[in-house]
Amino acid sequence: MKQAAYQKKFLAYAFGGSPSYSGRAIREVHKRLVEEKGLVDEHFDAVVENFGSTLKELGVADDLIAEAADIAESVREEVLNR
């Protein structure tokens, strides 16, 4: 549940619902996953796809889903520690 709370805080910040984020840096949080678990583009793509599918199921408009995907895409390099 601790991870879910961090994710909620980050997503609120990333999508403009909070003016600041006080959690650890994205690169730092994902470093172990990249180095020890092999986190790569394929995994990132799957998360973005699942996120988009969930938003679609919730009735979110396609233009907003595309905007959400763009926001997610903007952190790809940090998440994958490149």
C-alpha cells in the first residue's frame, strides 16, 4: 500500500492536481528495477497501454487519453535511467 500512496501523489502532481511532489526522483526510484530486474521499453509501453485502456473503459475522451499518454511518455527516459 505504501507504493500505491507514492504513485497517487506522483500522478496527482504529474497531471496537475498538486503543485509539488516531495517523493524521491523518478530515476532513483526506478534504478533498481532497471539494473536488477531488467526494466525496458517493452515494460514501459505495457504500462502506458494498460493506463490508456483503463481510461478508455472509464469513458475518458480520446484526446484526454492521448494527453495522458504524452505526459507518461515525457518521463520514459528518466524511468528507464537513460
